[in-house]
Amino acid sequence: MYNVMIVEDSKPILRNIKMLLDTLTLPIHVVATATNGEDALAAIQLEPIDLLLTDIRMPKMDGLSLIEQAKKAKPDLKVILISGYSDFEYTRKALNLQVFDYLLKPVEQEALEEVMRRVIDQLDQQKSKNSNDLQEIVDPHCYAEVQKGEDLSLFSQMMIILRKQPFTPAKEQWTHQTLLGAVEDLFAPQPCRVLQSQTPNQYIVFVNKGALAAYSSMHECLESLRRHLITYQMDAMIGGQLLSSDSGHLPEVYHQITSILSAQQRLNHGLALDTGNPVSTARLESGCLDSTLESAFVQMIQAYQKDRFALKLSEILDRWAEEHVHVREVERFIGLLVDTFAHLYEEQGSGIRLGLEHRAKQLLEATTYADFCQELQEWTGQCFDMLQSHVRKSKELLFEQMDEYIKLNKYSHLSINDIALKFHVSPSYVSRVIKNVTQATFVQYYTRLRIQEACRLMEQQPDMKFKELSDLLSFSDQHYFSKVFKEYTGYSPTEYKELMPDI
């Protein structure tokens, strides 16, 4: 249903036009009438009018002035001009004001119906476009409510994006109803709408641009809204701009404002930005980590330096509390920690990245900055503990597998490269794992196994010659075997064999 307003200084003509409109089987409803331009303009600024039928010659404000002022308040307003033959020059000027069409007096039903059907068709197209645009940016549940009959004409007025600031204590305040009440309280009597966007903790506000009349600029209007929300215990990052035919599609404007808010959002308190004409959106680099400091944090994680990391992290958090740091920089730093911890976990074969990312996102949902600092420190401490525990378990499991493989191949000449190739790790990692468990190098560990096997064979098969024993265990020659045997047992093979009954 579309709302229609008739403006005509002749009451009999006004009643006749209203009667003709009422007889049409079209989705229209005459919600207001006026006999002069001033009263009509006041109504248009307050009521959701979709279509205006107006005379040209009227007292106080003529039809042309009314159209010009009404278009400023509501650019998408459709206008049908009512004029006499003697007013054709005025009619020609009105066409330059983007009047949809005109009707000659006396208004005939057939001509009125033909014009009304065409203008309604255009209104339907605009409504469909508004609906499709909203579907791209509004939360699905909220969009379903809009589809039930929400007035879509307001969505070509002024768009404001409200983004909840991190560490806002009163989470229960951030509801659609509370926000709508706060916005209506500030902008009354101008109509406005509040919709939940598809982005969490972000709302879209549409306000009749007539609300700007009370302010010297868009920025002053947005800053007034920001301060007004503070009284409701809602700290917000706010961006907004007037919508016009040059603004582009609604989703484009929405994403443009959202992008600017993301680039400018600070950690400690909200801001108000006129995104349609930003005076300055240059990002301040205060509170940002330089590449050297970032590398230091990465290296501390890689070296498992938990205590040193905690000390440096505490220093950074204290600095952020004093500076106007960007939220995006904090998110980037947390992302760096996630990447570093996840890489070390995954190096050990554990798919833990998704869990780390999920927990990291929850950090900025803390009630206060102090809570955020505590949770970040506790989380990174847990990451260190889990990493060290996981590394220990991984190394122990890997050693068990390598130990079994080496024992099965103790008659072969295995090298550390053979082990690395078998278990898809680096030779240095094989060396570290064996050293960590046995406190011996790979060569010492492998040689000891072969000497132990030589002792076992000598006890079970005393008639076996030393050369046969040396060849069986893949020593290069009998002399080298005897030398190594004495290093590990303290006896030569001959001495060991003589002492066997006593051992």
C-alpha cells in the first residue's frame, strides 16, 4: 500500500480528486490533504508519503516551491502535478524538477487512473530494488520482519551504521528495542528505523534527512547520536551519510561505511564519522606494533619462552590502555599469535587452528578492557602449556615409533637420514627427539643397540666367529667392531666371551 497526499487550495476539487482515487482498485491510501504548500511540506517532513498530487497555484507556498522543498526532504518522492491550461509554462518548469507527470483540470477518472497505474508500477520497481538491497545487508530474521510491511521509502534518506564498541559493559542494552527507543528519542518527530545487520554487533539506522535541520553538519548530528547513546550505556562507533541517486546501490554504501569504521575503530572509545565527506580518515599509528617487535613475539613463542612472552605482553597491554590504538591493530596482533601457535601445533600434526581462531574471536567480547587483558594473558599461557605438552607427547610417541623401527633394522646400516626419510621429519628433528629421550646422540643410541645385540648373540651362539658377528651387524670390518665393542662394554669381544659364565 502506498501513501498519497493531495494538495489543492480548492476544497471541492480536492474532495473530487480524493473521491476518484478512492474508487480506483489500486494499492493506494490517501493519508493526508492540504490546501497550501506550507502545511503540505510540514506533513511531508513528518509522514511517510510516497506520492504527492499537487496544484501549482496555491497560497503561502506555490506548487513549484513545494516540489523543490519536498524533493530535498525526500528525493524519491513521486509527484504528479495538477494544472490548468493557463499554467502550462509552470508545468514545463515543474518537469525540470523531476515531476513524474501532470494532469489537466478538471481531472478525469480515466486520465487519473492511467497516470496512477504507471506511477505505481515505478514505485513497485523501486520497492523491489529496496527490498533486494536490504536482503544483502540485513540479518535474515530482521529482513523477514521488514517484508511484513515495513515502509521502505525511508531507506533512501540517511543511513547510519552503529557498531558496538569492544568492552561495553551493559550487553543487555544492545537490543533492537532499546536502540530504536534511543534513536527515536533523539530524532523525534522525524521517522526512523533500526535494523540488525548481517555483521554481529552492528546495526543499520535509517533516518529522515529532515533530522539534519537541527544540526550544522552531518558530523555534528552523528556525534550528537554517539553522545546520546552513551547516556544509555551504549558506546558505539558511528558512521553515516546522506543517500542520493549518486550514492550507488544501498549495499555499496553500507560496505563503504563499514570499511571506514573497521579502519578507524579505536579500542578505548567510539567515534562519529561523516563517511560521505570525511574530513580526515588518516589512520594514526599509535599503539601499533612495528615489525621488529612482532618478530620478537613470534620468536618467543617459537622458543617456548613463556615467562618472557608474558612480561612483554603485559607491557604492550599497558601501552594500549594509554594510547588511542586501533581495534584492527589489536585484531591483527591476536591473529599473529594464532598463526604462530597454530603453525607450531600443526608442525606436530595437530589440527588445532580452528579452535584457536574461535577462542581468539571471543577475547574482544570481554566486558571490560581489564577482563580482555586478563583473558588474553590466560589464553596465551594456556597456548604455551598446551604446546609444550603436545610437543612432549609428540616427541615421546615419535621416539617409540623410531625405536621400534631401529630395533627391527639393527642388522642394517641405518643412518639418521634414513630415519628422517621414513618418518617425514628433518634429520635435526630426529636428533633432538632421540637426545631428549635417551640423552644420547643417534650414533651413540644406534651403536649401543647393536652392541647389546652382539652380546646377546655371543651368549646364545658362543660358537659364532667374531667376523660373522661383525658382518651380521653391518660393521665395516672385524677390527672396527672389536674397537667399538670395547668402548661400550669395557671388554674386547674375546675378553667378554671368556667372562660370560661369570657375567
